[in-house]
Amino acid sequence: MNWSAVNRWPLELPVILLFMIAFGRIPGVASILAALLIAASLMKLADYATFTAYNRTFNPIVDTFLIEAGFGLLQDSVGRPLAIAMAVTGGALVAIYFVLLRFGLKAWGSLSPPVWAKTAAVLGIMITGSWAVADAGHHLKYWRFDQSPPGTAWTSRLVFKRGTEMQATVDDLSVFRREARADPMRQAQGLLDRLSGRDVLLIWIESYGRASFDNPLYSETHLPTLQSAETALTQAGLSVKSGWLTSPTAGGESWLAHGALSTGLWTSDNGRYNAMLVSNRKWLFHYARDAGYRTAAIMPAITLAWPESAVMGFDHIFAAADIPYRGKRFGWVTMPDQFTLATYQDLLPPDPRPDFIQVALISSHAPWTPIPQMIRDQDLGDGTVFTPMAEQGPPARELWKDHDDVRDAYRRAVDYSLQAVFSHVAKLGKQAPLVIVAGDHQAAGFVAGSDNRDVPIHVIGPTDVLSLINHWGWADGLAPAADGPVRRMDTFRDDFLLAFTSSGQLAGEPR
């Protein structure tokens, strides 16, 4: 989006004005046209917002809930009163926009031209409408001219494309529901027996993507942190393998990544995610529970009811209110990652079963201010030691005025999360669970510096256990090979189950 867009002559404008001259006296025409123009404008704004945040267009069928989620993030960033004021102002501007459009359209419709002029207007509608259709079809590739027709019917193209995308979404969801019911692992027996009852810990690092390795803005900080962590893990008697997964999302919507990895389904939008939730698809945690594990989710980002978690296979769920953090929140972030990792084990009640635990960390979640710092574990206490840190740093509304400042804050936030995660794992030593550390998605495009959706994934554990995934072709250490294999995130569930199972494999040889 730039100012050159206003230099393009909108081919729809003469069609609309001529239509009002010919038919504008029909009751309700001006209101309907004004409403349609408002809807097109809001669609453009929604596209701009979702491109900025998620590197994709807005789909009304699956993305409407983002309005509420975005308002929640806005409240946490600028405060509830200002967020409400901004929402009310936005609504008022839309209402004013509608009134002005309707007034202008009615002005053209109130003209009283002679019959011949109305006939000429109808002829003009046919000519200018055909011109607009020619331009739209050319750019939508239904036909091709040597050169694009003068002017642009970009708004019409946008509306048409969104309509076809919505229809495609409906069709895709129908196919997806069939795929969700056809689970190749559903009848598998004896799963995860090669782990011999070893605990498993899945840690999600928010907004940790390939940019940490490929973008010099971040790699110059993150790679030394990972190298130091790798040394500490080696000294603790642990081995590491790292690879790449392609996330179904970017910039946000972490639950899409969580769903893809744990269900083996490509949950690339919220329509697919919701269809997955009602499909009775077995998650990785269901299979772990069937294999004799106690399953749990440590979710410091969850501050409201989370009814969909009932279908995910967790025996225990610990939301933010269940974690005994008494320090001040870090804006949207409820508590620092170091505190979450230091306390989650104390939350679990006694149970003879081995553990299969998911921890979804959030210190590296936007807006990346304020940012905590690592402290000694013995000083953690109830978390009040973090309160001075939570009161430092610029407020989000100031930080986000400068994209360079945002990128620097992102760099420091991810680095903090990396330090917290790998220092925790190193302290667990040789008796550590099999640890899986994964990024959920890249940051927004203007932060990550690319539209690439690859994220790193690390598996940490004893050498003999990690030898079971040698066939994955991953690199040793915490730095995935730049040219290493990249697989979609939805392949992980079945790959993991097959790799650590010696019998009951339904899909042939381990992949």
C-alpha cells in the first residue's frame, strides 16, 4: 500500500455515477450502494491488517473472530479506555463515511435528466461496465490483452476474488472433514514403547522462526545464545538434533501450529481448526495417554475459558490463574518464561505414570515490551522479583511507532526465551525427559524480514534415544542445517509415533 494507488482511475466510478443517473430515484438504491462500498472498504482494511500481522488476506468465513482477538490485544497494549475510545471512533468514522457516500449518491440520483440522457446513461453503463470487466478479467487471468486496459477495476477484482475464496473455503472444509476422519494411526497398538516410559516434554517458543538463523538482525544474537546452550546441554550429558518444520501460520494464531503438529492435520486457518476440533481426531496427547502417559498442558497465555481443550487429550490443564505467579504482568504476557519453566513441575499432583507435558511459552509474544531478564532460580520466589522489570521499557504504543525498535525488541525477547528454555533443560541433566522444543511460527513479515514460514525444531535427550530419529536427516546440535530437509508441521505427529514405536506401525517403514 502506497500513495501511487490514488493515481489509478477507478473504472467502477463512472459505472456507479451513471447507474445513479439512470436508476437513482428507486428507493433504497443509494443506501444499498453505500453499504456495498463500505463493505469493500472494510475488506481492504481487513486485508491490510491481516497482511501486516499474518502475511495473508482476510477470509470472512474463518477470520471474523480475529476482530475480537485483535481488540483484546489492543486493550493489553494501550489500555481498555483508549482501546474502547479507538473502537468507538472507528465505528463513528464508518457511520460518517456511510452518510457521506449515501448523500453523494443521492445527489446524483436526484438529477432529472431527459429521457435521451437516461438512455445515454444506460449505454454508458454498458460501455464502462464492459471496460471494467475487461480489466478485471485481464488481471484475474480469465483472458489476456497485450497491455492492461487503462484505469483499474481493482475493487471489483478484490470483491470477486474474496467471493471465490470464500466458496473455495467452504469446499476445502468439506474435504478437510473427510481427511480428519481418516486417521491412519487410529488402530495402532503398542505406541511409544521404544521410549521405555521416559517422560516427554514439548515446549513451544512463541514467534521463534527461521529468521533467528537467516536474518543477521537476529542471528548475530540468537546463534551465540544457541551455541552456549548447546555446550551446556552437552556437558549435561544430552544430545541434540535439529530440523525445520513449515508452520501453517505466520505472525500469530499459534493454535493453528499447535493443532497441526499434534493432530497430523494441516490446520492452516480457523475454519479447518474448528472442523478439526469437532472431528474426533486423536491428538498426540490422546496417543500418549493410551500408551500409559499422564498428559498435561501448561498454558500461561490462557486467561479465559478454554472449552475446546476438552478434545485435545489432556488429563490436566494449568492456565495462567493456576500458576502461582504473583509479580506484575508484562503487558499481554502474564508471566516470564523462566518462572513458568521453574514451577510447572510443582503443579502436577502425584501420579505413577510417566509424563507427557506441553508447555506453551509466551515471553516472546508481541508486542515484545517489556522484556524480562534471566535471574538466579533461587531468587524466583513467587515472581514478585519480576515486578520492577515489568514496569520498565516503553509502552507498546510508543515502541510500535518505529519498526526498527520493534525488530530490536523482538530480537531481545526471543533471546530471553531461548536462554530460559535451554538453561532449564540443561539443569534437568541426564534424567531429563525427551524434550521437543519448537517454534510455533515466524513473526510478522516486516519483523521476520521474509514471508518464509519455516520454524526450527529441536529434540534433546540421551544419544541412544535420539538415534531412533536418525532417519529424519536432522542436524546434530541446536542449529538446523540451512539446506536440511523441511517438512510440514502436520507430518510430525505420525513421524514421532512411528519413530518411537517398535510395533503396530500402520504406515510401513518409519519415515
